[in-house]
Amino acid sequence: MAIAPISNTYEDFIKAFHPKSGLDLKFYKQNQMQRRILSFMNSHGYPTFPEFFKALNSDQSLYDAFFKHLTINVSQFFRDTNQWKTLKESIIPQLLQSKSPLKLWSAGCSSGQEPYSLAMTLMEYFPNSKFTVLGSDIDINVLNQAKEGLYKQNDFASTPPEFLQKYFISTDKGYQIKESVKRLVTFQHQNLLTDRFQTGFDFIACRNVVIYFTDEAKEMLYKKFTDALKPGGILFTGSTEHLFGMQHLGLKAVSSFFYQKG
Ligand SMILES: C[S@@+](CC[C@H](N)C(=O)[O-])C[C@H]1O[C@@H](n2cnc3c(N)ncnc32)[C@H](O)[C@@H]1O
């Protein structure tokens, strides 16, 4: 199919990129996004938006590399050790006072390190607990890696060594997560900005996902998360993501980076 020509502007590029990718870049801060896009174009030898857009339509590996560059899917098991300590020592014990199985969600889960860390925390420290973990992401490639569950040494920089021994099998390709952890986590392809959410969550982690979102997009997303939480449920944010001025959403800080729905 012929590709309609676009002009050499950021606005025209993001308008044309949206139906192709499902990613509406108007929800992302223009300065930072434009800079990221231009640096990618530059390093791949495309001087203008029309030439670059044409190439994206004919070269699937260029498209995949660009999508990965835009969505920035760096992650790690137990990223931000102190927060995982708080989670284990105070947040989860409080949530477990409810009798029903816990429903947890890692929104923007990259290749699965965060949802698997949640599952391992519950298995290790709360062995009698019942729970499910959902991991979702907009990038189908990272979700496929998550489902495969094969990791490299640098994914474990913040992982207690005993977890690596207990929950992974060392293979010549890397560390394979055990089936006992895998079966507790399901993965879903989802755009947080436009798709509908499930409801009734006890716990939602959304960390290091909103960095490039506009303030309006962040507020809309935190409102959707609040609606998706049960009363008393917890939203866990990234270590640079404070919900200043969002009291009107009905979330109150119970610890740094943990917010509870009233
Ligand atoms: C830096 S990773 C964070 C992974 C993990 N939460 C952590 O903190 O280690 C950000 C992830 O958010 C995903 N993401 C970005 N925009 C998204 C959107 N609109 N909907 C769903 N996922 C999105 C990216 O694909 C990427 O995998």
C-alpha cells in the first residue's frame, strides 16, 4: 500500500505514526520526545521526518528498534531495593489482612522483571498467601521476552543471591525463571493511555513508565489507576514520581512512593 507523504514537521510525523504504532505521542512531552526521535534519526542516517517515516514503513527491524528506543524498556529485578523492603515489611502485610486472594498488577512491566519480583516476594515471605499478578506493556517484543522468562546477569544487580538460586535455573543462554513463578503471572498487551483497565486491584505498580508523559496524560492515568484499585488498595510509583497535588484523586501517601486509595 502506498504511504501518504507527510511534511517535515514533528506534528505531522506523530500524526502519521499513531495509526501505524497505536502510540499517540501527543501524550508525551514534546521537547524530550522530539529530542529522542531526532537523535535516533540522526544516528540511523535519516535527515528528515518524511524520509524516516518512509523507511519505518519498509524496514521492520528499523521500526522495532525505533519503537524500543521510544518506549525505553530498561528494568531490573527488585529495582530500588529500599522500596521492596517497605513493600515486604509493611505494605503487603497490610494488604494480606483482606481475606480474598490479592490481585496485583505491574503496569508497564517491560520484560517481566517487576511482576516476577512481586510474585517471588509473595512466594518467599508470605508462602501461604493467595495472589495473582498481571504484567502489561505496550511493547509486544518485551512481553514475548517476559513470557519466555530468560534473563542475563545484569538483570539481577539488585537481587538477593538466594532468590537467583531458588527461583531460576542457570542455563547456557542465561537464567531461566522457574515454572513455579511463571504460572502465577499473566501478561497482557495494553496501551495504558487508551485501553480500558480491569478493576478490583489490591496493588498496582507503575514505575518508570510516565517519565515522558505530559502532566495531563499523567493525571488521566493516575485517575484510571485509582478507579482500578479497591478501596484500601495501593499504587506504587517510581523513585522520581511523586503525586504532588493529586489529593483530589483520593490517593494518600502512606510511605514514599506508595499511595493508598481512601
Ligand atoms: C523503563 S520501563 C519500566 C519497567 C518497570 N516498571 C521498572 O520500573 O523497572 C518502561 C516500560 O513502560 C512501557 N510503556 C511506555 N509507554 C507505555 C504505554 N503508553 N502503555 C503501556 N506501557 C508503556 C515501555 O514499553 C517500557 O517497557
